[in-house]
Amino acid sequence: MELKVYQNKNKVAEEFSKYLIEKSGTQKAFHIALSGGSTPKIVFDVLAEQFSKDIDWNSIHLYWGDERCVAPTDAESNYKMTVEHLISKVDIPEGNIHRIKGEEDPKEEAKRYGALLEEELPKALGLPQFDLVILGMGDDGHTASIFPHEINLWVSPDNCEVAIHPESGQRRVSLTGRIINNAKTVAFLVTGESKAEKVKVIVDREEGYLEYPASHVAPKTKDLVWFLDAAAAKLLTSYRS
Ligand SMILES: O=C(O)[C@H](O)[C@@H](O)[C@H](O)[C@H](O)COP(=O)(O)O
């Protein structure tokens, strides 16, 4: 695991953009699973406004790690957020965008999206493989839409599952552990003081860390990077010393 800590959110967004440019490099097709949340939103803005010309958008294929079960026009939709902050501002072919349809029946959609991944992505060890999975982490230690109260979904035998938000009861379609951990690279984007406590428990592997879905993120390739701002990293032993 690699930790990259920057002064603030904007610096995280800038450095992550450079990292993405380097990773996607000259690859003919680069498959990315995107995340919802507040940090990716800033990353998308920075990527579109400062680095768009450094990326060959024809080679980038966008997917989602999770989606809320709402219409694509709903303020809660991760797809809508991505359209507003990234897709509408860059020259990416329509055919490279593979959204989770939050407006469909969740169970059917989880099945459809799982099958789409089998079709569209290259395989590694018999499973679809993303080049890069971008993840956020909630204050409660959830990641994608695998929440602590449904941590069993992480080890699902399927590529996607229907999850339920613990407070709102909102349904979501989420990638499961077998797909996330089969990615070539997984990058967490986590910022803000409200994340500091869980970041410490998970990264420093303190007692009880396995209760949090984010602690189960461990790509088989071992290529896991946490992009943090100073506020989210402030309790980490390695950061303080
Ligand atoms: O759609 C979602 O809700 C997410 O994909 C989710 O996993 C998110 O990344 C975290 O909740 C962090 O969100 P913040 O960055 O807003 O704290």
C-alpha cells in the first residue's frame, strides 16, 4: 500500500490527475471505475479544466463503482455528477461511457452490469479487470456502496450487488470485492477531517479494522494507493512521525 498525502483537496486533485495521465499513458484502452462523493467531484473538475488536453479521451472507458438507484437526472445520481463535472467538459466518445442505470430495477441492473463487465473488460484470473478503480471512503468506513452493516456483500460471488444505505434506505448498485480486488490498480481519494479516524483504524490496522469495508480493499496486484489530504491523514502514525 502506498500513501500519498497532500496539503489540501485541490492538491490531491492535481496530483491524482497527473497520476491518472501517467497510468493511462499510451494504452489503447484504459478502463476506469469511477466513484461518487465529494473528493471525486473536485478531481473531475481539475481533470477537465486543467489536464483535459493531456489525455487521449478516445482510449478512456468510464464505468462506475456504484450508483444510487435514481434517475440519471436526479441530483443524487453519480452519473449526473460525473456528466456535470467531467463528461460534458471533455471530448470523450459516447460509446466509451458505461453507466449503471439507476432508474432500472436494481436486481436486474446489478445482473446486467455484471454481465456488461464480463463482455467489455479484459480478463485476469478469469474475472473482468479494470485498469483503475477509484474509490471514496465514507465517514463510516464504507466504500463503493458496500456499507459496514452489509459487509457480507463484499465477498459476493457476483460482480455486482444491490446494497442499501443504512440511514436513508436508498438502494444502490455496487461492484463487489471480487471485481474491486481484481483491478490492476485501486486508488482511494479521501479528504477532510471527518475521515481521519477511520483512515487511521484502516491504514494502521487497528483493532476492529476488518469491520470496515474499505479495509478489505487489497488488489491482488498489490497496487493500492491512498490519496489523502493532510486533514484525513492527520492521525496516521506514519504521517505524524
Ligand atoms: O456514491 C457514493 O456515495 C460513493 O461512491 C461513496 O462510496 C463515496 O465515495 C463515499 O461515501 C465518500 O464520499 P465523500 O467523498 O462525499 O465523503
